[in-house]
Amino acid sequence: MSMPQSMRALVAGKVGEPHDVLRLESRPVPTPEAGQALIRVKATPIHASDLHVLRGRYGFSPEFPTVGGHMECVGVIEALGPDTEGLKIGERVVTVAVPAIPGPQVAGTWQEYLVADTQRLLPIPDHLSDSSACQLAVNPLTALLLVTRELDVQPGEWLLQTAAGSTVGRLVIQLARHLGIRTINVVRRRDAVEEIKALGGDEVICTEDEDLLQRVAEIAGPAGVRKAIDCVAGHVGAQVSQALAPGGEVVVYGALSTHRQTDPAALTIPLQARSVIYETKAVRGFWLNRWFGTASPEDALRALSEVRSLVADGVLSIPQGRPFPLERFTEAISLAETPARGAKPLFVFGDGGDRDDR
């Protein structure tokens, strides 16, 4: 079959609410240069952070107009640039479209074809569905990096985490179980507790009706907990730091409480100076874009291959996404930010919008 000349792309003309600024456009199919591949996109998720990028509320801003989707997709290699080695036409690959900071702009994934550097491509085994493959490179990678690289948590050690019911939180529980790490999982609502235990969380603290500091002390005893990850910030993030043993470290990888709101209290972490000083606490940030900015291409592919194996072997399970054709973007986008944990909306291309087309 011959290559089409034009394709559909979901483009934001300027910064703003995604519903207002996104338009379906026809664009020419791009041409790969040396070291690049042309990918025919099969499925790509709509992450909340994709929408924050369009609102101008994320950690980087693309040049507008921009094709949406600055995270990940799965597709098939349709063409290779001149002198491009190591990959084959027809191979199914994940494209990691997270822009390295600092680094060059990266093509958005909400379009039928895109060009990517080959070092951003990860071949995918046939038995992994498009739905799993297109959600592999952001949340599962974040979970792996936080636990094994950023904090290097050892078997038998405690790991304290907030928002345990979030996508990354669930993956951290699964990974920790696999690695023999014990987790203390913080949730906001009492009705989330059973589910976290069923997933394999060792201990659960519900901030709705329990005191975080007191419960951590009871669970971990005199030795305490030295390692924590937080994606809530605000008061809860500060409590997590305070709950740690001397020398303890919190890695903050998100501020869930900041999504779509501007309350200054949610955007700060009110640390206790005495605890930080006299107990030599550390609080530092993790952001996948900066990790890609500092990791070598080899390190990045090594970590991604590890994630691929964990997902392929069923250690990490990625819930089935809900497919939408590009035309139904308004509906898909509102679903991406519905608080109830529904299925992750995916744009799918190919034989039909409403199924995994393999």
C-alpha cells in the first residue's frame, strides 16, 4: 500500500482550555531524516498532564500551534530515514514522546503519523496489547525509577507513599511486592483501603480518620521509615517528611492537589524547619522530563526495557484503556479528568475506533 500524503492531527492553536483550543486538522505526512523513523500511530493515551501542557500549566511549554499528546504512543514503523540502523519497517514500537528538559521539541502523539528519533523507540512483543504498550513509558517507568533509581529501596525496607490509589501508586505497590519491599500506603478515603490491601499494599493509612504521624510510628516502630514518595504536596506532603526517621528522604513527583486549581496552599509544602534541620531531612523533586534530560540514551532504553519486561511478565498490570477515534476528542478529553477512576481514554487509529485493532 502506498503512503498517504496527508493525515489527521489534533492541534492546539494556542494556550487555553483543551475544549476551546483543539481542532482536528489535515497535515502533510512528515518525512524521517537520518536517525529517525516514521511511525504510523495505533494508540496514544490522554494523560492529565497532556491537558496541563495545553493550558500552559505544566513544567514546559511547546511552541504553538502544537499537536497534542506529549507523552507516549504505540505504532508501527512505516519508513526509516537514510542510513538508519537497528530497526525494521513493520516493527511495532512504543514511541517515548516525553520531551527531555533541557532538550529539543518532540512531535506530539495525537496524530496519525509522526517522526521520532530511533533512540526514543522501544520494540514491543506481540502478546502485549496496544492498550498496554501505549501506557508503558510514563507511569510504569516513573514507578520503576522512583523505587529503584531515585530511592534505591532495598528488599525488606519500608517505603511510604501518598496517593496510593493513583495510577503510579498502584504500580509502586505491584513493583514493591515483586521486589520484597514493604509499603505504607496513604489514601484520603476510607473506601479506598480494602482495594489497596487487595493490590498487595502491606499497610494503609487513611487520612480521613487517622493521624499519619502516629500511624507511621506504630507501624514502623523505633527504626522508622527513611524513604518516601509523594505526589500530593500541600499539608500531606509536609506530614510525610515529618513522619520519616532522621536522614529520611521524600521524593516529590507531583502535586495532585494542584490539578486544575490555583489555591496557593496546595502548591506549597509547609515543612517543619526544626525537623528538616535537626533530623537532616531531604525533600527533592523528580520529573520524568528532567530525567530524560540527564539520562544517557542507553540508560533510558535500559530502564524502558526493564519496564517492558515487568509488564510483559505480568508483574505490572496496566488497566485496559477506553478507545476513542480522534473525532470524538471532546468526549475523550472530558473523560481524562473525571475524578472517578474510569478507564484511561486512548485515541486509537486504524481499523476501527472502538477496539484494540490487533
